[in-house]
Amino acid sequence: MVLLRRMLRLCRQLRSDPRLHLMLKAGATAAVAMAATMAHANGTLDICYRSDAAPFSYVGTDGHPVGYSIEICEAAAARLGMETAMVEVDSLNRLDALSDDRCDMLCEATSITMDRRRNYEFSLITFLTGSALLYPQDLADAPDGDRSIAVGYLTGTTVAEHHRAGTLIGGGRADFAFEPFDDHTIAAEALAAGTIQSYVADREILNAIMEDHAELASTHRVSRESITYEPYAIAVRIGDDRLRIALDEVLVEMFRSGTIFDLLAKHIPNRRFDPVLTDLFAIQSLPE
């Protein structure tokens, strides 16, 4: 009871004394920064990657993680003169892995949201996309509401948040039944096998699925309209300013020099000349 009363008294003090609140917040930030410095002391940066988020983060034919986001992270590590180690995560545990110091940065397909910004630092925006629907081509021929469609989506994502909010997709020419997946690769196999008929994911990931499963090209298409807005960035721990600044410096150099377009040509060629990305990169070409 004594401990409970002390805790309640402290809560009241925090509410009534903003200076105390700021002091505690500053102390917590300093502690996180110290922990990040200690984590980097061994000269290695741990990169969290996903094996199912091509073309941003996946395992190449040689068995090593590759992708658009991974190359950005590797460039930041090189700028700091540090080696890298790869730590595999999935859409559900990736943020926890960063919080628990299992890695130093998330180098995959992470969207910035206000909720995430309250708990993590983010680099400049690395890419801009939106989620879309991969659906059967003959869906347009069905009478309104005359067909049942099983639609997959990935857990632990902004798409999953839209599903929980009831704002994903609905109505039109089909009754949609939603099915969660923990891995894009597993969902792609379900699509190819006909277990599900549609899938909602970020547009570039859907295009990668279509490339990996050529048989889908004759039966499915990707919607032109985007369902969600997805600004990607590299996430690091709050207080890890050295790493965040290194990421931003690398990105600004890529934006100014145009090497970011070489990275697009290598991993996402159909977006190399996209005027939206061109403008985004130009806007973020910050002066010294």
C-alpha cells in the first residue's frame, strides 16, 4: 500500500509539474542514447531485414539478404565505418526487435505513422507507395455482390490496421472474406494454389509476387487505385541520433547526386522515372 501511494503521488506530481515531466523524459532519452552508443561500441550495426518484402528486403539467390532498403542501410554503416550483421524479423516482431536491441535499424518496408513516430526515430522518406488489391481479372464480369472472394492481408502492417478499422475494401462486385497471413511468401503460395483469390499489400510487393508467380499474370491484375498511403523510411531507436543522421546524410547525397535513381533502376525499375518520387527526392535534398 505504501508503494502504491508513492506511485500515485508521483503521477500527481507529473501532471502538476511539467518541469518534472520534462526532466524525466530527458533522462529517459539520455538513457536510450547511452544504450545505443554501447550497442555500437563493438563496431557492428545489426540490420533487421525481412525475407518476404521484395524488392525492399528479401533473400537473394546467393542466400544473402538484399534489397532497396538494405542497400541504404549498408551505405549508412559504411559511412560510419562499421560492419553489418543481419537479423531476420517478420512484420509482427520487427518493431519489438528494435525496441529490445536485437537490431539497430529496420531495413525493409516500414511505413512512417504518427503512432510509430511516438516510439521510434525515422530517417528521411526513402520511398513512397500505396497498398493495392491483387484480384482476379474476371471479377469485373461478375454481377454486383454475386461472388465471394477470400482476400489475404499481412498482419502487423498498416493494411492490417485498416482492416481492423473496417476501411480496407468492401462492397462492389463481391463479398469479401478476409484472411490474415504472417508472411507475404506464404500468402503468394496461397494465391497460386487458389486458397485465396485476392491479396492486399503495397503495390511494389504485389508486383514482385506477380513476377515470382508468372501463372498469376494471366488470371490476376493489380488495381490502379491505391487503398492506403505508405511513406517508407528506415527506423532506429529514439535517441540514436548518430545513426539517424548518418542515414539522412547518405540519403541526401543520393538525392543530390541522382544515385537514388540507380538504386531504383536496380530494384524497382518501373518507378525510376516516376515524377512523384522525383519531386519527393528533390524536396528532401536538404542544404548543409
